[in-house]
Amino acid sequence: MPAKGEKKKGERGLGPNRGTSSRSPYPNVANTPVRGTSERISKRMTQIAASDLIAQQNHLDPYSFYKRLREQGPLFHVADYMGIGGAWIATNYEDAIAILKDPRLIKDRLKVSPSEEKPGLEREDLMSTFMRNMLMVDPPDHTRLRSLVSKGFTPRMIEQLRPRIQQMDLIRDFAFPLPVTVISEMLGMPTTDRQHFRNWMLEPLSADGEPGQEAAMTSVVGRSLTYFKALLNEKRAHPGDDLISSLIRVEENEDALSETELLSMIWLLFIAGHETTVNLIGNGTLALLQHPEQLQMLLHDPTFIGSAVEELLRYTAPVSLSDERWASEDILMHGTLIRKGELVLASLIAVNADPQQFHDPETLDILRRENQHLAFGKGIHYCLGAPLARLEGQIAFGTLLRRLPNVRLACAPEQLVWNHNPMLRGLLSLPVTF
């Protein structure tokens, strides 16, 4: 008898891929008559506002929110997602796997939305420089960029960071300094520059949800671009054993990274290399404090740290939504027509709590065995930094609990303030006593 949520041998899941073409998990529906978005949202289908995704209560208790959405259907619609327009978001595990691997859901919006219809998409501004990285492009560009970066982003380099991570002071304000310092070390940023960069990255957080946040972010992007250009020149003149020097050496071979690609990749590695890990450490610490029996189990036997980090990745959703994918042709999903050019996302926080995939998903269980979570995505855009994030999480939680075994929350959970980013679920602060 399979446990609750487990599939019997040969049993198909709830995804839409039954009886469909082998090239994609969804049928080709290019000849389906055109209807407007409002007509395609059935009475049973849920439509929510983007503000619902970042509401403080829904950050605090995401399981109740997404359970209600999932009970109303596997697909819901957001009328205006981050100023981009409408978006379709899937809430079950099998659909998420299909979305993350479907070659018809692409990253380059310009391929499905002509620039004359989207003013500003091709504007040469500060952000455009940072859009030529492996997360934002499709094959064959993605294949080439990921292959080049993988040559420098090696398991050996990651393992060499272990002693450096263990030297961090995790007792005070560790969630932010730890991953920022580690990725700075990995990239080869001089020690004297790291505090400045750390302060820059805190500026948008301090303005989170305020009118000045966009201006603060624009300022950070501009200063970062100037800094990374100078750092590239310095590494060309004086290469080292760091990742940027490795990327430059790759650039000098026949298959090279352009200047723009190098800058974009460095920006991606820095942002992805710290922000999601900050959320893992902060959210994970809160989860352990709210589940004292799990905390005590980990304190009693630190060898559980590996499975604990996997469960905290699943349970706390440091990344709550997948990155953007655009339909390159009409796609039918659960009877809903997704038109070419429309945005499709997977709610990672919802799919990692899908009862069809996980037994008792709303329970934190650091000994969970079957835990094929999607915290790092799936398919060709699977997170290249997953091994580093796991290592940082294991050392951060292990060190914190060893040094502060009596750590406890210093305020009511309802008083905690969460960020206003629908893709990244994270705390702005986590006051504790010990």
C-alpha cells in the first residue's frame, strides 16, 4: 500500500501530458479559435492580483494560500504580473516539471513579442547589459553560455570554499554576510571592496515596497556595472584562481564570452549566489524555531543536516516562483488556451507542497526521504549553483545551532516583515535572542 501522496506503479499523475506528443508535454493547439484572455478564464478558474503573491499574511502562511488556489484548479491567472501583463501560474508538481522542461516555453520575450509592440524592450539601458546570461536566453545561446561557465564553476572550486565558509562569524547578522562574502571570494572581489558591495545590495532592501526602491535598484545596477567593468580589466591584467579569471581564460579561447556576456554572467552569479541563500538561511531558521521538535532533533544529531537542508529548501521556498517563460506557440493546458506570447510560470512554493507528490507536504520533516523538490528548478535552466547553496546551508545551520543552541525568536511571527518580491520569499529581518 503506497503512502499518502505516493503514486502506484504505472499510475499517471495529474499533469496534462497523457496521450500527447513526445516532443512536448502539451498538445499543439495552433488551430484553436482565438479568444480573449477574459473569455479563457472559466468561472471555476481563479484570477488573483499580483499583490496577493506578496501579501504579508500569504508570505507568513503560504501553505494555506496555495492550498486554496490548488483546490480551485491547477492553473490560475494574474492580471498584471510585475508590470509585464497577464501571467498563467501552475500549482501542481507535474505541471511544473512540464513547464520547466517544455522547449516551447522560452526565455527570450522578443521572439514572441515584436519590439514595436513592446516599447523599450530593446532599449540600451543599464539593465540590458545584464540580460545576456544563461538564465535569460534559449538554446543554442544557453547551451554555449552554460558550457563555458561550467568550465570555471567546478565542484573542486566549490569544495575549496568550505574552510572559508567555516571561518565566518555566523553569530550575528549571518544570513546576509555569509553568502555575499562567499560569492565575493569565489568571484575574486578584493576584500576591501566587499563591504561597499554589501552596502549597495542592502539599499534596495531598505527601500523594499517604498516608492524609492526602483531608483535605489537602478543606482545599484549602475554602480555594479562600472565596478565589474573595472574588475574585469584588473583580472585581465592580473589573473588569479577565482571564477572571473577562469571566465576570462575561457573568453580567450576559440569559443569566447563577449564583454557583455561576461558582465551579465558575473551579475547573475553575484545576485543568484547570495540572494536565494539569504532567504534559505533566514526562512529556514524561522521554520526551525517554529518547529521546536525538528530543531531539537537536529541539535541532538547534527548528521541530519543534509536532509534538513533539503527539507528546508522544499518547505520554506526561498524562490517562490519560477523565472519567466513565454509561450512560443499556442498551448492547451487543463482545457485553458495559453496563447503565443503569454507568460507562464510555475509556483514552486505550491508545487513543493503538492500532496500528489509529497506525503503530508505541509509538515516540516527533516528526515523526509522522498524529497524530489523543485527549489532549484528543472531542465536546462536547473540552478548551476545548487551544490554551493547546499554547502552554505549545511554549514550555516550547523554552525548557528552549534554556537547558539538556545536561539529563539524575539518577536511574534506576525510581526515579521517579508519582502515585496513575488519571485523570492524572504524576511527583511529576523530578530532572535539566545
